[in-house]
Amino acid sequence: MATKFRANFRFGGPAAESDPLLPDAYFDNGDFSAVEDFGDHHRFIIGRTGAGKSATFQHLAQLYPEKVVQMSPENVALPFITNLDVLRRLSDLNVHLDPFFNALWKHVILVEILKHRYTITSSVVKKNVFNQLMESFNRDEAKQAALAYLNEFGESFWCETHERVREVTDKFEKKIMAAGKLGVGIGELGAKAELDVENSQSQLVRTELAERYQRIVNETQLPRLNKMLRILGDEILDSKHHQTYLVIDDLDRDWVDDKIANLLIRCLFTAILDMQAIQNLKVLVALRTNIFQQLQYGEKLRGGQEEKFRGLALDIRWTRNDLIGLMEERARAACRYYKVSPERTLDKMLPRGPKGHDSPIDYILSNTLMRPRDAILYLNESVRLAAGTDHISWTNIHGARHSYSENRLLALRDEWKEPYFGIDRALEKFRSAPYAMAQLELGKILDEIALLPADHKFPGVVWVTELCSGIWASEANDWIGTYGPLVRWLFNIGFLGLLTRSGKEVYSFNDPFATDDPQMLGKYPKFVVHRAFRPALNIVDDN
């Protein structure tokens, strides 16, 4: 057993998937009870990168291994679907694809639950289960008809999920291709047909094509699927003994077509909303905050569903006490994992704070966006510098800040680079800025950001132009009218804070609505870049 920190001592990994301490050091900030409870209405776990979404799902699987079904985007062939040529072309024709995607999600989820419930691993097991269910429904033709839907997939039923998804989409694609040959005279819906439609065919032809394809999309198996889902709730998951969680993580990967990917996610949410009536099934989806914002509910959802979807979202947030509790749990678990003896509390590892100044914990937290990953990575960098000693010194904590800051700036870029392409170029404009910026000083930097589209190599022309529309407006605006959209964006991503007259720094993680009201925004005399990013941008603190 060691008494000093070895070079490999860490407080955790950068991601839940590679964190050796997570099984022994999961800290519940109060959100887990909502995730775990079948009676709780929350289904969408929303949070920024590093907020603990994946860790929550891993902890759920650790506690209830027999009840959790995990489904990844790769397993349901989402990269394949978003890259499917026919779907992109249908989308370009404004064909409403929601019925197809809704049915696809329900089909995939239904089959995954059945496979889990009856341990279906082969065609023989599937046949036996199917026959037993048909026999139990021998007096109900509607239920038999619904069950027959699943039998149409034959051998593919028990294959890997992505194979079943490909079969469904292949059948759909063949129907679309066949329809493209009928009567319009432009051939199949391929590359040449697309050019014909876009360049030489009349709007009438486009409309006729869209209507024809729309009819095919609408001819989904939703009625039988919905009946089968009712059977799932009433006959299959019919007791608490059969309670099942189905969790979907990593929906925030970079897909080929963001438009199709966002539609897929919205349709997944619709399918989950429809399945809420199944008491012993809880489908949970983790999604990054920026992806959730990109779904554009107000513009895309039909039937006034926006409020329902937002009501199902659980926004993961952490308080100071939550993060201190997490770090203390991590310190004890790390001592056990790395065999440090005697086991030490976090307080024993850290130095004492100078009188009248921040404690080490508060200093570290002031350099985070109040997320577990930030706190863990700062501690990791500090303890790396303390290797060979038995405690972390103030020299280690201060010395860790620059490397930590550079990594956090890169992480911010990676988190928001979609849809804000070239975001790093915008943030770089703050290099060597003063600690506190009055409106005039900040305005000069924002003017430089507004000029970025003048560089033909800059990839973020669209979003910068939109956020800077007030700067280029011909009519006169006050400062908030001119720069407000850009300030709100920088505030919402956690980069820029508001400085009160008393010297308090306000950020989106402690007051997310602080910039919503233009009058309130105008009352803040100065602005500050968050402490996490100052060393990386050569910005000197006020003290």
C-alpha cells in the first residue's frame, strides 16, 4: 500500500465509458431517483457535455442488470439511415417522413423489448415464443393480426438490430423507387432524377412526385404497431416483475445529415411519448443540450406537442454542494482503487486556504462550468503535478490551471462546433482581452467577430451573419439591439459572464435566464470571460 500519490493516480476518467472509478464512486445529485422511478414522467435526460448523462445510465445498468436494455445509435443503424440517399431526396421534395420514422422507432423498440423479455436468441426460440403468444390470443383476432406483423420479418427478427433496420428501410426504398417509375417520366429517384426534377421539371411534377411518395410514407404499419404496443403493456410487461428500462445514449454523434438526424430524434421522442402509457416500460434517452436546442420544436412539431416534449425533459444541473460531495466520493474511491493507505478524504488531500481567500475546493469550482467532468479533470491535473508527495499543494493547483484551461477551451469548441462551425475563430478574438469589459470594449471584439465572414475560408458564415444582423442593420439600434444576440449566445454556451456592480460574476449555469430580458441585460455594467478559459486566452484575472 502506498502513502504517496503515484503518477497514475486519478480522480476519474474523462468519460463515463473509460472511468474505472464510476462503479464505486457514482454520486447522485438527486436526478437519479427521477431516472429510476417508473412513475416519474421524465424520459429525456438533457445536459451539457460532462454533466453525467452516460454515468447515470451506467449506474442504472449496474443496479438493475436484468432490467436494462441498452441500445446505441450504431446498433440501430442511424449512420446508415442518415446517409440513405433516398431519404435525403424525399426530404428535399418536402415529403413528410415522420410516419415512417415513428413506425421505425416503435418497431425497433418493440422487438428489442420482446427479445429481452423472452431471451430470443435464435429463430427456434422466436418461433416457440410466437406460437405461445398466438395461442394465448386465440380468441382475439385483433391481437393475432398485430402479432402477425412481427412474423412478417421471419428470420431477421432475432438478428442484430441494425440488420432489422436495414431490412425495413430496404423495403421502404424499393417501394419509393418503384413509385418513381410510374407515369411521371423521370425514372427512379436517383441522382439523374433529382437533377431532372430540380433543373428541368415543372413544379407540377415535383408536387405530383411528392404526393405519390407521401402516400407510400403514410402506408406504414402504425395501426398494427400501436396495437402490438398495447399488447406489450397489457399482456407481456404485465407486472412489476417484468419492468424494463430501454436506454439510448450517444445520440449526439456527428451524423452524415443533420437534417435527417434531427428528424429521427424528434420522431424517437414522439414514439416515446406514445409509449408512456406502458406502465412497466421506461424508455430513456440522453441528449446534449445543444442537440436538444437544435430540434426546433416550435417550428417542426405538429399538433402543439412542444410543451409535452419539454415536460418530459430532465435538465441535469449541479450545485456547489453536489460537486463537493462528488469530489469527496471520488477521493475515497481513488484511494481504494490505487491502494493509497491510509484512505484519505478530499480535505486531507488538499491544502488549507489562506485566510480571507477561497478554499481549494472553491477555487477549483470557480474554474468549472459546474459540471462533474470539469471538477474531475482539474483535480486530475493537480494530482498529476503532486506525484511523489502525499498531498496536493497550492503550487500544484495553480500550476494545473493553464493546461486545464487549454483543454477546456478545446472541449468548448468540440461541444458547440455543430452547428457553430468555426467557433474557435470567434472565441480567439477574445485573446488578451481585459478581465472586465465595458460595453465599448466588448463591442470592439464583437465587431471583429462580425467581420469573420469576410474570410472566404471561414466555415461559419451563416450563424455569424444571423447573430450579427443587428451590427449590420441600416437602422439605428441601442447597444443591446446591436450586440444582444451575440452576447446571449456567448453567455448561453458558458463562455461569457455578466459582472454585477458588486463584483459578482453571473453565468448561464447559475442564472440561465439572465440575458433573456434586454432591459435586465442592459443593467450589467461589464462582462467577463469565464475563469476556465482565461489562461488559454492570456486574460489576466482581477486578483
